[in-house]
Amino acid sequence: MKKLICILLCLVFLSGCGYASSTSESFESMDTFMKIDIYGSEDVAAKIRAEIERLDGLLSAQDDESEIGRLNKNSTAELSEETSDLLAKSLELCNDTDGALDISVYPLVEAWGFIDKNYRVPDDDEIKDLLKYADYRKITLDGNSASAGSGVRLDLGAVAKGYAADRAVGIMKENNVRAGILNLGGTVAAVGEKPDGSKWRVGICDPENTASYFGAVSVSDRIVATSGNYERYFERDGKRYCHIIDPKTGYPADNGTVSVTVISDSGLLSDALSTALFVMGIDGAKKYWRDHRDFEFILLDDKNNLWLTEGIEADFKLNADYDYNIKTIKA
Ligand code: ADP
Ligand code: MG
């Protein structure tokens, strides 16, 4: 008799939450590891995985057959509605961040060896030469017809995972699925609430030990994207060169920023800005936030300062083992 009551209570609890089942998918796509946990659906995780794999096929700069690959190869291409729309929005963000985000840095990313992992420090002349091709203003869109100046090549690596997160959230909505946590290689979509009704806690990597988190943000229906100098980098003569390029200099960004986390309700915005604010550094990031205010950010610098915008402060918790100096940024 006791047992029966217990089973009934469990059933009531599960149906009350609407999370009668959960499914996961772990896979590699967009050159990174992804893990999707979806609550209250049997098949949506697989649908989202298929969608992300489709987007990778559409957007990968390294695939000559993708739409972006064809544009890179031929300097012109007729794009699908979806790719033109993403390209238009990305170009707007390049413009809005005054080129801190620049989707045409591909030749520089390649010269530093971040594509084939043959890392090298190009000489100044080579960088100067390649800077001529790194300029998003040389990419134009007329309807769905895109063209890029000669030698200009695009790389949507800084925004694709964010766009994928938005599509994933869209698929969940279309299927009436209310909760899930999706980690698309450092771009995390926290949808709805945890099965116990509390907010999701998204950890932010300790740059010195990426198996640990220095803290976490509690969020619901937000996309949390992090860019850091510990993700992909190499060292030469004691100096660290990271995979985020400052499009103004052609060198990896080197302004004392260690990691930037952006929290907003748009994956595209969070992903684009985590890269752009990393390039801007703390002063530029503060100014950009004060001018926009449609996102929050957390920036760790190499002096152990942890900068938080005031809108995220209450939802951020620093782990007890870390003694970062917390500095709140007010509007
Ligand atoms: P990750 O891909 O490691 O999550 P980001 O979202 O910050 O990190 O994107 C970095 C990728 O974007 C790089 O690997 C490179 O392909 C490209 N990239 C590097 N610098 C820039 C930049 N200033 N603007 C746009 N894209 C960039
Ligand atoms: Mg990014």
C-alpha cells in the first residue's frame, strides 16, 4: 500500500512539472562539442541536433560546398533567404561594434594557424598585407545576392553557435517544449526552468583550470555566451596568442581581457558581443553597454578583476575558492 502511494505521488509530481521525460544528445558540430538536454519531449533533442548539423553545412567557412564556402571561393554567391538574413544581421553587428566584430577576419585567423592548427606568428608585412582583406564593409548584400571584394573571405565562427542557439529555442517553442539546457560549445541556451522549478545555473569556466567554474549565473530564458583566451591559443617565447583577432591590428586581442560572458535573450547577440567585447577590452565594453543596455556582461581581466554590469549582479554567484575583485558597472 505504501509503495503504491509513493508511485502515485511521483506521477503527480512529474506531470505537475510537465517534464515526464528528458532526452540528451552529445555530439560534435561547428568545430566544437555540444550537449543538449531537453525536458518533456522524446524527440526534440534529436530534431535540434539535426538542425545544428544542417546549419553547419550551410555556414562553415571551411566547407567549399557550404553557402559561405561558395561565397569565399567565388567572391559572389546567391544565398538562401536564411543565410542572407543571418549575414545581414551579422554585418549590422560588425558595424554597430565599430568593427570589433568583423566577419571577414578569416585570412588572418588562417595566417595565425588557427584553421589547420599549424600555429605561427606571421611577420608584420604579412599581417599588413592581410589587413587589406579584413574589412566587413567589402561584403555587400543585394537581396539574396552576396559579394565580397577580391581576397575577402568570411568566417561566421563568432556568431554561428549563437544563431544555432536561437534556432534551437525556436524548435522548442514550435514543439511546445518549455525546458532545456543546451551547451553549444560555450554558448549556452537556458530555456524555462529546472525540473525543480528553480532557475538554471550556468557556470563560467575558470581560465586557469577549465574543468572548474569560478562562478555561475542563475538565468531563465537567456543565452549565455563566453569567449576566452583559454579556449584556443598557442604560446611562443612565453607569449600567449589567442584565437580572437583584433581586426584593427591583425594580431590576437591582447588588452588584458581573459574572458567575457554575455547574457541576453538573443543567441546571436550574446555570441557576437562576447567576441566583440573581448576585442574592445573593459573600457570599450563599458561604453558599448552603456550605449545599448539590451544585454549584461561579466568580464574577467588579467589583474583578477571581475567586472559585472549591474543587471546581472544579483544573479551571479562567485565560488568561495576565488578571490576576484568584483567591480560593478553602473549605467
Ligand atoms: P569560440 O568560437 O571559441 O566560442 P568566439 O565566439 O569568440 O569563440 O569566436 C571566435 C571565432 O571567430 C574564431 O575562432 C575566429 O574563427 C573568429 N574570429 C576571431 N576574431 C574575430 C573577430 N574579431 N570578429 C569576428 N570573428 C572573429
Ligand atoms: Mg562569439
